[in-house]
Amino acid sequence: SPVIVWLRRDLRLSDQPAIAEAASKGPIIPVYVLDDETPRHRVMGGASRWWLHHSLASLDATLREKGSRLILRRGKCEDVLPRLMEETGACEVHALRHYEPWWRNAEKAVAKKLTLCLHHGNYLAPPGSVTTGSGSPYKIFTPFWRALNERMPPPEPQRRPQAIAAPDRWPKSDDLDDWNLLPTRPDWTGGLRDTWEPGEEGAKKRLRAFKDEAARYEGQRNLPAVEGTSMLSPHLHFGEVSPAQVWHAVSSEGGTVSTFLGELGWRDYAQNVILQFPDYGTKSPRDNFDSFPWRSGKAAQQDLRAWQQGRTGYPIVDAGMRQLWHTGWMHNRVRMIAASFMIKHLLIDWREGEQWFWDTLVDADYASNAVNWQWTAGSGVDSNMFVRIMAPLSQSEKFDAAAYIREWVPELADLPDGEIHDPSPVCRPDAYPDRLIEHRAARERALAAWDKAKG
Ligand code: FAD
């Protein structure tokens, strides 16, 4: 009898232990279940849905080349999977383990109804397995990374199976287009299409291109005007490439790649945090943040809107927010500046920013997003301090963002390098908005709010 492979954020054929294991047992039925009920308020955002559509189409095409196909079903996983077992006479379900709290619950619910075999494969080491000498999980990144790194390299990636046996009869599948994952009116996805190729093949191309650049990563990764980072994040998020594949490809090049590998370590670390604090996306583990005097009301709403639209009057922040809107991605250095600006300059609750990123990033990831927002806010388990307030204008100069600003804020494109980071009122074009608040005033307001929160 056939074996079902339940796919989620692991949309690849190579180094995919659930597929490899199931395929070694006989015919397999790969299924993706669009389940908008289980994650509740964490349903995928717009940019993620765009990515998912194309990634599923790509996976189906690759499977068809191997005589297989992808079955699409919609509904609650714990209902859909048992039904599919019954229809097909399948004996068990294989899947990679996921760590978002809703997936952990769903895995438990599914396992009560059928034989569910869970495999490790989306992280360098199984989240929860890297522990201190006394067996407790790490809360802080640096010792976590030290311990994880001692266990590296990860096992050599497995090749994709040569052949995938098909069942005698295929069950019915939804039509991907009927899922309406793509926006229709207005279609805001042009910039996404120009930037990305979702799917395993697109991931391979990115990895191949980055391998040759990896030795320069250390020197370039903080410069938003340079394409110095891998841009693998959405591919890693959707599991179109495994971190073990990335690790081995990059390490094989020689040169110093330890900083880059440490970033992959942050990705693992974030999963370890949400395993310990499942509601990390909405809740700070620190008491001070329970009653923090965030701004609210009409003026705060208008400021939030201006931030989302890239109209804050701070060129580096606006460039980042427009890059995000256009491409579904933002450079990491600029993510930090833009997030810090929203939290500390505008004094808006970090959860508002987390939500906006959740909806607009193609790499929106529950763990990485929450960990980085809480890190920036100073509200997390391992985080920056709230009172460390980034100065966007000097950050912009320090990391040489002039060309980046010219690309994303065309109103400022004609300004010389000396003016573009912080245009003076005389040369500021009319089309470019005034600053929402001056840096010094914002700093004082943020520090006063912090004093209040401390009680
Ligand atoms: P590279 O620099 O090439 O790094 C390689 C990989 O390491 C990335 O693809 C990513 O998987 C991982 N990585 C790198 N930095 C981090 C980090 N700080 N935390 C966790 N993993 C990391 N990353 C996401 O994948 N999803 C998110 O939702 C997300 N939200 C963020 C929100 C804020 C406020 C900030 C400051 C950062 C966020 N990041 C998030 C982390 C980081 O910005 C992106 O992973 C990175 O910019 C992706 O680009 P890259 O693939 O070129 O990264």
C-alpha cells in the first residue's frame, strides 16, 4: 500500500528525509494541505502565499518529471489526512517535524488518528537537542551557537531519489489556481516576480551564485547597496533547500565562512526560542514590557502607516520599507534600522511591526521574525537593550547606503552623497516627506517611556 508524504515548509526532493524514507517503502502520495484553520491568526501573509503558489507549482512539475505528482487538499490537517488515508488505503504518513506551536499541536492531533512518522531535516540540529551540560535548553545565542557548532558539520545531504514510485491510482487533487493564493486586484507582485524564482531550482541557482561570493560575505554583509548576502532566506523558510545543503556547499569553497555559518546558527537558535516560548510572536518574557507605554490612537496610527509606506522622512528607513513592499525582502542591516525606528523613534508596539513583516516578507518566519523583533525591542530573552537607540542617519552613512537610497527613494536620487543620508531642508525635494520626528526628541521620548516602564 502507498505511503503519504505530508509536505509543509519542506518543498524539495533532495535532502528531504520524509520523501527518502517513504520512497524506500513503496509508492508515495505527496500531499500539501492548505490549512488556514490550524494556524488561526497566524495564517500565511500575502507575500508568503504568493511564494507558496509558485513553489507548489514548481514542486509538482519536478515530481511529474519523475512520474509522480503533488496532491493538493484544503482543510484542517487532522481531518484531511485521515480521509486521504482511507481513500487511498495508505498505511502511514511521513513528514518533517515543524516547531511552530500550531504545527506541534497539529502533529499531536494527527498522530492520535494515524501512524505519523516524523523526521528531522529543516535545521542544522533538531531544535531542543542542543542543551547545556545539565540538559536544559539555551536561552542566549552565543553559548547556543558554541554548543551547536561543536556538533557541526551536519550530515552530508542526501541526493534526491532516483525514482519515485506512483500509486496504482491517484486520488483527486484540488486545482492550485482555485486556491487563489495570488492577489488579483491590484496585482502588487510584479517586483516579487522580478526578484525571485520560488522552488528548488531557484534555490539551487541562488546557492550556486552565492558560493562564489561567500568568502566576501564577512566584509559586505552590512552594506545594503551591495548584493553581499545569500538571499536564501525565503528558500530556506519554505524548505526548498536544507541548511545542511547550504552549509556543505558554502564550506566546500574554502575561505572564511564562519560568520555566514553563524547566521545559519541564528536560524536554528530562533526555533529553539519558540520551542521554549511558544507565544514569543506576541509576548515578551520580560515583565517590563507588560505595561509599556506604547503610543496608540490616531497620530500613532498615522505614523505607523507612514512607516509601512516608506514615508518617514528618514531616507534609509524609507528605502528599506519600499524595498520590502516591492520585493518582499529587506536587507538585514536595514531591517534592524527600520525596526528600531518604528519601536523607539515612533514608540509603536513591536508587535505591529512584527505583523507587518509577517504579511509582507517572502521569508516571513514565525521564529526568526519574533526573535529579531524582540531582539531589536530589547524585550526578548537574548536581546539588545531598549535604551540602545540606533541613529538612522549615522547608520546610513556608516554602512554607505547612498546607492541603496537612490535605488529605492527616487525622489532623492539627484542628491549628492554628502546630502542623501540626511537631506537638509534646502535641498530636500518637495516630493519627499518631512521627518515624522527629530532624532533627539524621539530619543528623549523613548528614554522617558523606558523609565516609566521600569516603574
Ligand atoms: P544571509 O545573511 O545570507 O544569511 C543566511 C541565512 O541565515 C538567511 O537566509 C537566514 O535563513 C539566516 N539568518 C541570517 N540572519 C538571521 C537572523 N538574524 N535571524 C535568523 N536567521 C537569520 N529572517 C527570516 O528568515 N524570516 C523573518 O521573518 C525575519 N524577520 C526579521 C525581522 C527583523 C526585525 C530583523 C532585524 C531580521 C529578520 N530576519 C528574518 C533575519 C534576517 O534579516 C534575514 O534572515 C536575512 O536578511 C535574510 O537575507 P539573506 O538570506 O541574504 O541572509
